[in-house]
Amino acid sequence: MERDLLTKFLKLMSSKISDSDLELTILGNSLGMDLVSFAELRASQEDVFVDMVREKALEKMKKENDNILVNSDSFFAGSIDFMVSDELEGKKFFLLETNGGSHRGLSILTTKQQNFLYHGYLKAILKTAEKNERKDKKVFIIVGVPINDALIHEKVIMIEFFRRRLKAKNYSVKIFNRDNYDKGFKANIVFLIADYKQISESLSFSNNWIEYNDEKVNLLIGDGIARRFNDEIFNKQIEVNFHQIKTKIVNPIFKITDDKSLTYLASYYSRLSLKKYNLRHLVFTKAFDERELIDKLKFLINKYKKPFIIKPSGGSGGAGVIPISEYEKSVNIINLIEKSKKEFYDKFKENRNPYPYTIQEKANFSLINWRGGEHTFDIRIYLAQNNGIIIPIGGLGRIARGIYKNGANKEEFVVNLSGYDGQIEIDRGIGFSEASCKLLNLSIEDFVNMFCIGCVLFANIVKDYQKIMKFSQWEKIFD
């Protein structure tokens, strides 16, 4: 299946692609995929509404330069997820997670919004080409995709964007997969697209270069590649000083964006800056083994008399994310941890470790009426760098799969449109528009605040990177 998808991808990319070929329904037909629902969700996005929110957010952050990057090589594009809380003083937002350069779902953004975001990646490509560290005026870029990627059409849109912009700047461009890659490529810029497993089998690290079959790699697009790169020297260098690594990574801060507890730590360090944008801080900590996880859950429930949520390390799609009631008995806490680990291993097999777990307070979240019942929902915001400034791009609302009853059923909280079992459910997505304000019971100012929080948090992750990475006092409870 994966070979067939990549073959169709390469065949399409070898032809001349028109704007009409990139229309989602037509693009899906070319790849043997049904993208009608993607096209419908994109049609619900309103550029006029998003442009207005973006401008208001940029103006609001400009007062204190909250979204300026201290180092422009540290962030190119990312996304952030929130849930919403109704409180006496108005809407508050609490952070679920951040995502680095491997975020997906970009095909539901408008063409204008996609162009904003892909300019963040393009900036990394052009910087690499201008620096010419390989000394041969060639740029080798690897693009990673999951095995059997159900969203591979997004890579067509992205790489075609790059190809057009690069050719306009007089760069010659060539696109390969693993089977037809030619080490003696003649083009100025070469893209190799392969799944994460194929790539990881061929990577090495030498003299601060990531190499693919002994070929120096200029840029990795998809921090999922770097995450799976099991090289001790590389992993140490990422933590200590990733600026010394000559291969650029979109994004090199993946150690933080992959780790929910480190993301929450970054927001804790930035809490004074974020408070003015109505970010609600939640109690959290980290547990490195099962005994510590059980003990901390018991302590937290006893102290705060609140429910908590456990989240495994490096998970996605809600796999292993389990709510723990404040009334849960000790024996059932153990059963719920086992359920979490089973979900995690069912998705990632034995090649990933769910520990350390993040423990986070379960907030009082807003509910909306949708399809005859009350549902939880979250908001995803996409962001990109523009000349050293982080700008908000757009995003979508994601409505939970199941009707909310009492919070005991996992599907009451599964908002990821791919679901934790891999199903693609685009119909639960809501584009940003005036109409979505009403459906989600949010104001324009609420969207402005979420746009701001995303930009400010990523800027502070970059600023506080070493402080966050060196943190070790996880016996502490952050409240």
C-alpha cells in the first residue's frame, strides 16, 4: 500500500501540475483517494474572518513584542491545541499540546493560509541554499511521511508550492522516492520523500551532519524523522546545542513539542506573559515509572479533590490518554494505567515507551450542541515564522467523536480527526468563520487571544529552550 501511494505520488509530481490539479477532489482522484470531505471542510474556512483575527492578534502582541524569535533557526512552523473553559470573568483557554514540523491537516486550510505557512518551511530551504555548507551548491531535503499515509496529498500541495517558488528563483528542482533516488543528482535542490521507517534505516550522524546513505542532508521536513533517529551523539547534541548541527530540522525544538510535560513547563515559565491572553494554568507533573505514576495520582487526587488526565510520552491521536476520576479507587487507577498502556502499544507497538507519563488536571471545559447532543471540542491553531516573527495562520475546531455524558467514556474526548484508532473523520472539523463563532460560542476576541497564546508560547519555548531541557526537578507539582 505504501509503495503504491508513493509511486502514485512520484508519478503525479513528475508531471506538470496546474492549479486545477491541486483542487482537493481532483487531487484525490489522481492519488486514488476520496478527498471530497476535505474540500468541504476547506470551504467552511473564511479568509476574511481569519485575516481580521490575525491582524488584531499581531497588533495586540506588538505592544510588548511577545512574538519575536530570539533565534530564527529554531522555529519555522508549528501548531497548538486548546480546550475552552467558561469562567465567571469570561472564556479561558487551557493548553493541550504543541506540535512541531510534523503537524498534519494542512489541506483543510485555504490556499492563502497554506501559502503563509509553507513560507515558514521555504525560509528554511532558502537559508540552507544560501549558506551552501555542502560546498557543492546542492541542497538535499528529506520529507518524511507516516507508513501508509492517509494524508499524503498534503505533501503534493506542499512540495508543489516549494517547486514553483524555487523555480521562480532560478533553482532547478528534482523529486525522488527511495527506490529511484540518484546520488549523483544534477538539480540544485532535491526532495526525497519516504516513510519514517525507510528513512530511519538509512540515516547516520557524522561531523555534525545527518547523512542518508552517506549523503549529507541539508534539511529534514518532518520532525518525526529526527524523533526516530536513534543516534546517541545526535540526541545529545539536540539537547545541548542543536545550532551546531549542520542539518536543519523543521523544527529542532521537537524534544519539547513532543513532550507534553515540557510544553506545560514552557507555559509555566511564560505564565505571566500568557495570562493577559486568558491562558488558564492547570496543575501538572511528570512520572517516570509506574510506581511514581500511581503514587502521584493518589497524592494529587487527595490534595486537590479534582480529576486528572494521564498522557503517555510521544503519543498522538489520543492513544493512551485516559481520565482519572477524583473518586477512583486504587485498584481501578492501576487498571486504567494498564488500559492506557494497551492503547499506546496497540498503536505504536513495542518500539516506543509510554513513560514518562504527564499528569494534568482535568479542567472544566465548555460543551457545545452538535448533531443533537452535547460535545467537547478543541481548537487547533497553525503558526509560522515570517522574518523572525511568529505569525498565526489559521486553524480549525475539532468536535469530539462521542456525545458527552459523564466523562467516563474515552470517545467523549477524542477530538483528533484521525481518531486514536486511525479513522479519518473530517466531518467533525469546523473551519474558522463567523458561523463557527456561533457554533463554538466564542467571540472574535477569544480567537484573537488563542492566536496570541500560540505565537507567544512558541517564542518562549525558543527563548527558554536550555532552561526547559535542563529541568530535572519533577518531584515538584506545578500548581
